[in-house]
Amino acid sequence: MPGHHPVVSGLRADAGRLERAGRARLARGVALTSLVAVASLAVTGCGTVASPLPAAGQPLPVVTAADAPAGTATPEPDCGNPEVSLRPPAVMPAPGAMPAGTYLAEIAKRGYLRVGTLSGAPPFGSINPANGKFEGFDVDIANEIAKAIFGPGGDDDAHLKFRAVTTAERIPVILNDEVDVVVATMTTNCERRTQVDFSVPYYRAVAKVLVLKHSGHHSIDDLGGQKVCAPANTTSYQHIKDAASHPIAESRPTDSDCLLALQNGDVAGILTDDTILIGMAQQDPQTELGDSVVIDGKVVEEPDAVAVSLKHPDLTRFVNGVLAQIAANGRWTQIANDQLGSLDPPLDPMPTQPAPLYRG
């Protein structure tokens, strides 16, 4: 998988947090690893399943007023099923030939795609300490979007500029036009859709807890009255507050900061996507993955999608087209196998790409 030199603001602070996390883990004799795990379940809900696979060679269709009044695809306050997204173009434009007058053409003219991603959440988005480049599952998804715009080599340093963001910064960097897309384990939901648009989910995680071994804790139900950590401004933080056992919600800027808090005894557990927690557990053998989080009788799922500005529905459609292409040509499965194949214990079953639901 190709890496990328970070083009970021605030990177030194993120690097400092990674370095502190690394020292804590190395003190335990644990070598850092970059591993990914995806728990993917079948998509349910209303909507129309995928139209024929987009192909390259023709301009995008004109976005209708129903999809984007006054040039903006503004959702209703109650969006219904937040996993439903704009239908891809019937025929995708060829790489290097973005349609005139679209935001895609602006990106092509600029010469690079701006991507917000996490820098301290392996195996999704992190900076490889050996070469200073971004890597992870989310980085691979961003690579595919860039290649679809710029063609072969579109995922090199010249055409793809990453910005390290915290979970709290994911929406602001889009609203402030600092990035084109955010690919950062971001769950699509109706509340967020009032501020940004989302692609269809590209994977589905399950919320779980991470605890210290021999703590006697195995689930969020065991952590009532105790401090449980999640990154700030995340759905995971809200899940802690919603848990019937009434744990005490503690926030930190990043997943790595939550791991440090657990290692230091400042919190009794971490709640976030199982896909992130598996990587943490493999980094630190003194921790273990607990049970799935159940709220109101349902296992909490996290459908993660690419975030895009509401001002650019053509980009949302294009991203959905890219996700359709990598489903059809096997690239998504290749990414999953590359990132997940070395997990021990292995995922059973191996994840599959969520089925898309479209509107418009």
C-alpha cells in the first residue's frame, strides 16, 4: 500500500501523542503494529439498492433541484435512514477528465485531493513512525477516490494531501473548506447530516469495550459508576452516556489518548468501534476486548462513511461511484484482506462491504 507524507496542521501535537502512546506500550514490551479489523453486517432499511455499476468515460449527470436546491443537497432534519446516500452517476467520468463546471473539475485543476483523516487511530488512520507517512484502511479508501480523479499515480504525494484531524475537527474542516473529504471512521447519522453530507457506508463496525485483563470487567454493564473513555465529539461518547449501567463518560482528543488513560489507570475502560479496539488490544497484551455494547436491547452498530460538504453533491455522487467500482472489481475485498488477514484470532466471518442504499 502506498504511503504519503503528511500535509497537516497541528501534526506535531498528534505526533507527540503518538510518541507518548508508543513509550507507554514499549514500556510494557509491546511492539507497535498497524492492524485493522472490520466487523461488517448486512445493511437494513429503506431505499433503492445500487443501480448498474458506473463506468468511466462520460460526464456526470446534472444534479437536479430535488437533490440539491440552490446547489446544495440539504437533507431534511429527520433524514430517515442515514445510510441512504445520493445515487452515483449512471456513467462515471474517466480519470483525468472531470466534467467542466463541477467541483470535481476544481479539484482536478488544483492538482490534488484534500483528505482529513485520523493520525492516531491505527489501523484506520495513523502515521508510520518509520517513514512519516499516513497508512490505514481509511487511507486506502482515500487512495481509490484520488486515483478515480487523477488516474494511475493519483494516490501519490502530488495528488493526495492528508490533513491529520481529531474526531472533534472532522466536521469543522469540511465546513471551513479546509478539506474535500473526511475519511476518518466517521459514523453517518441524521444529526451530522444537518451539517455535512455522507457517502454510503464503506464498512460497518460494532461498538465494544476495551478493558484491562483480570479486571473482572467484560461489558459496559460491568462498568456502572466507573470512568469509561471515548474520543471527544463521537457517537461512542454518547453511547457511554446512554448506557443503562450509568458509567461516567470521559473524553480525550484521540483514541491513543484513551489508551494511555486506560494504561495509567485513569479510566476503567474504552468504548469505541471494535475495529479500533482490536488494534489496541494487539498493541497492548495487558488489555482485552469485551462484549458488544447493547443499548435499548440492540447491539450498537457504527456505519462509517465518507463525509463531504453539502455544497458539493457531485462529489458525493462520485465517491459513491468509486465505492461501487471497488465493490465490483474486488478492490474493497483486497483492501480488507491486506489489512485484516494477519489478525490473530482471525475475523470469522471476514467482513464484506456494506450494500449501498441510494436516493435521487
